[in-house]
Amino acid sequence: MNSKIIAYGILKAIGVVVGLALIFFFIYKISAVISYLIVALLVTLIGNPIQHFLMERLHFKLNIATVVTLMLFVLIIAGFISLFIPLIAAQSENLSLLNTQKIEQNCLELISKIELYCTKHHIPIGKSLKISSWAAKLDFNIIPSFLNTIISMISDFGIALASILFITFFFLKDKLLFISAIKTILPDDHEEKILNSLHKIKHLLSRYFVGIIIQLSFVFVLYFIVLLIFGIDNAIVIAFLCAVLNIVPYVGPLIATVLAALLTLINNLNVDFQLVAIPTTVYVIIGFVLVQVVDNNVCQPIIFSKSIKSHPLEIFLVILIAGFLFGILGMIAAIPCYTMLKVVAKEFFPENTIIKIITKNI
């Protein structure tokens, strides 16, 4: 091997590395566009049944059915945005009156009483945790900062929404054109299997996302009832926010409960902190926990197992494994990705024993 061959190999390797680096850099730069495409694809899967209903049952033409489907999404989004206006105004007013020093003083006093009670009754938890020592380090100024961060994140919502709806329109309108384009680039010996897989994936994922909407609606109603019972202002908006967080399996409900507790405290700033605000917050937390118990044991197993034709234990294990491997994003994408893998595996390896077992209902 002479020096020219070695030099050529080194230069080729450097070129490959540089090319890959440029590709990843380009993907990083257009990550927002990729996110819009993914979300638009999900919205398309949700809108497919609506568009199909309008075309088959009401005999709408393709373009009209597509526009009506998107208008329904726009009306729903506009309705929810209109609900947020009173919440933002109310919380802004509350934050302007927020006395974090007073809240901190009340909380520390309450914690001291808990510690004194534990010590008086010889309960070791008060001494072992040394509540007063770490409680003194709490910074309650994070409350308004956290809410201001949420409000600032909403500012970019308009551009993202317009982009997603524009992309979704063409995904719904020209899906047959996209399928024809895919056919031209597929290898002939696998074309039928790939197209069958795409059809089944579209059907199952449409059912799955419709199932998610049903599940979130169920949780939303229960959250709303809990907040309404305890007289929380803007209950419908808070319930909606907390229901949306349930999209993230297991972690989302925990964040929703914390958010509901925080907003409950803010809504009760003008009343007695220890006698009203804290007990009401505790009752709301208990109510949210009960809602999650019902949702996890009744709603999710029924809806998800029927929509994607998977056993509830199978769903739980897939989400758990994805969470350990890829974090929160993995938990969100676990079921759609697993469903796609199952469909492809059944189409290409139908005789495999394990695949027969896990795909018998597809």
C-alpha cells in the first residue's frame, strides 16, 4: 500500500466525517421545521377519520372536506385560546399582589408546627429530616418566575400553529399524490408489503390519536369537576392544561398535579393561608390523584388496548422501557413507534413465532 492510497483513504474518511457533520448541523438548524412536519403528520392522522366521514357520509368533495376539517381544528384551538385569556388576566392580577415574603413566612411557620408536633409525639420523621433547616433555604420568588416563563413560551405559538395547519392541509388534500410518489421509488418486490404496512399504520395510529383525545376529554371532565367542587377560579382552563399534560405517560399527571396545586394556592392568596389555602390545595391534590387512579385503571387500558390492539401490560412495558432509554420524549413516542414496528414485523415476518404472538390482533 503506497502513500497515495493511504492519503486518499484519509481524505475520504475526513470527507465522510465532514459530510455527516454538515448533515447533522443542517438537521439541527431546521429542527423546528422537522417538528412542524411531525406535528402536522399527527394532526393529519387525527383529521383522517373526520375527513373520511365528511366525504363518505356527507358527500363532501375532497377540497371542501379538507378545509372543513382544518376549520374544525382552528375553531377548537380558538375556543381554548379564548378560555386562556381570563386565566392569564386573573393570574397576572394575583401575581401583582403576590407577597412572597408573607407566603414564605407562613409556610415556614406551618413547617415549624409540623416539626414541633412530630417531636412532641415522638415521631422520628421530624427530627430525621430536619424540616426547618432545609425549609429555610426555599426561594418562593420562583413562583412568579415560573409563570412568566410559561407565558413567554406561548409567544411563539402563532407561527408554529400557522405552519402546522398549512402543512396539514396539503397532507390531507394530496395524500393520494404522496402515495403515488412513494410507489415510484419503492422496490417492486416489496411494494405491496410496504403499502399494506403504511395503510395499517395510518389506520391504527388514527385510532390511537382519536383514543388519546377521548382519554384526555375524560380526564379533563374529571379534573374540572374536582376544581369546581372546591371553587377554584378558571377551573375549566386549569383542567384543560392539566389534561393536556397527561399526554406524557406517568410523568405528565405528576406535573399536572403540581401545576393544579400551584394555581390553587395563587387563587387563594387573599384568604387565610393555613386554614383555607393549604387545606384546599391538599384536597385538590387528593382529587387529582383519584382521577389518575381511575384513568390508569379504567380509561387508558380500555381505550388504548382497543385503539392499537395491544394488551395493557404490553403498553405499560413499552412505555417504561422507552422512558428509561429516551426519557420523556421516548415515553410520548413509545406507543406510535411500537405500533409501526409491529405492523412492519407482521407484514415482513408473518411466520415468526414471537411476532405471531404480539401481532395476533392486528
